[in-house]
Amino acid sequence: MNTSPLACDMTVFTPVERESHIQNTLQLYQSVRDIRAVENGYEFLFPHTTEMTKLAEFISKEKMCCPFLEFTLKVEPNKKPISLTLTGPDGTQEFLREEFQDAFA
């Protein structure tokens, strides 16, 4: 059972790391092609051309500041969109809508 609080702790980063994570996140979520609600979270669909290193860096950093999140990355063949699903405890959908509002715009 996940007992981490439903909160983001950006103090885990140095100021430079924090700014880098924010910029990477903004770049990724500006490229989101579709968002689908799933139980306790969202699935974000990215173009098949999205840099995997950017997604890996996002997941690596985001799990540090938001340890309650579960990440599922799905990369399929034949130029299908890349799927990144973020889920967590009750309230995660609301948290994600607020935290990643640029993706929902």
C-alpha cells in the first residue's frame, strides 16, 4: 500500500536541478497529443518521435519529488504514440490536473 503523502516536494532538488526539471516538464507537456483519464490518474500520449531521454529524465526526477506517483511507460512499434500513465492514491487526478495544467490547456 502506498503511504506517501499526496504532495510534491521540490526541495529535493538544487535550484539548478529544479529549473532543469521544470523546463523538461514544460517541453514534454507542450508536446502532449492526447490525455485520457484512467483510474486514479491520467494517460498522456506523446508523438512517437518524442525523445526517450526526456521521458526517462522526467520519470527519474518526478519520482523524487512526487514519490506517491506510479509511472507506466509504453512504447509500441509502427510509429504509435508513446504512452505515459501516471497514477496514485485517491486525489491523484486532481493533483495532476493542477500540477500539469499546461498539458490540459
